[in-house]
Amino acid sequence: MSNSAISIRYARALLRLAEENKQVDKFGTELSTIAELLEREDLLRLLLDSPTFSLQKKTAILHDIAEVLKLSDSMRSFFGLLLEKGRISYVKQIDLNYRQFADELSGVIRANIRSANKLTKERVDTIRKGLEQQTGKTVVLNVEKEAALIGGLQAEMGGKLFDGSVRTQLKRMADTLTKG
């Protein structure tokens, strides 16, 4: 089974459990916290994913982490299952899929905006409102400054890239001129 199929299956199962317990946001936060921890701490990730390290020791480590982070019992069980099945390496992808499914459930769509210059709060609000009108969903924006764009904007939303940057326009003109 492919990485994405495995992570999708676990993310959907966790979302169903979260819905039943009415804790979709809480589970998402806990899952993201562990995913970030494993991303940041290479040694921890390697230990938990190591086939030579005993399941008992891995479980003890995970128990200590859960205590420190005050994870819910359901999330402790979920991570215990991932350890037992040798799926701890999928946590980051499960987190991404879980967030996507939770957003769909709540009518939220996330968009990344890249701009050559810093955008004012008013401009960001205008972009958000425009995207919300187009999609009919609540839009959560992540805004980044990227000087390499020269001018204009790039918006990535729902797996699609809308590119209105000067850099791309100049590249298109150059391509047209070289092709004759």
C-alpha cells in the first residue's frame, strides 16, 4: 500500500473518532504537535521508527511524551497503534491529510499567498474576502513575502496555482520572443 493511501486511511479513521468525540480541533492540535516534534527531533523520530528498538521501550518513550504534552487518551491510543503497526513514520503525512479532511468538514479552505512586497492588512483582507466570495468557503490565508517575484502575487489554493507575478509575465514574454 502506498504512503499516501496509508496516511489517508489513518487520517480518515482519526477524523471519524474525533467527530464522534466532538474534538476535531483538539485532535488536530495534538496531532500537529507530535508531527512537529518528530520533524524537529531527528533522534526521537529515528528511535520510534527503528525496527531494532523494542516496542516496549518505544511505548515507554511515547508514554512520557504524552504525559509532558498532556495528550488525550484517544490520541495516546492512536499513537500507540501507529507504533505497534510500525507506522510512526507516517505521522507528518497523516497530519497533513487530517487537516485537509477537517477543513473540508468545517467548510474551510487554506490558501498561500506570495507577494513581492509586504501586503497591508487591508490588502490581505480584500484578497481573503474575494477568495471567500469565489469559493463560498471560509478562507485561511498564509501570506509570505518573496522578492524574487519582482512584483504581483501568486496564490495557491486547493492544489491550484494562480500566478500573477511579474517574474512569470517576463518569462512568458522571453519565451515568446525566443520562439519567434
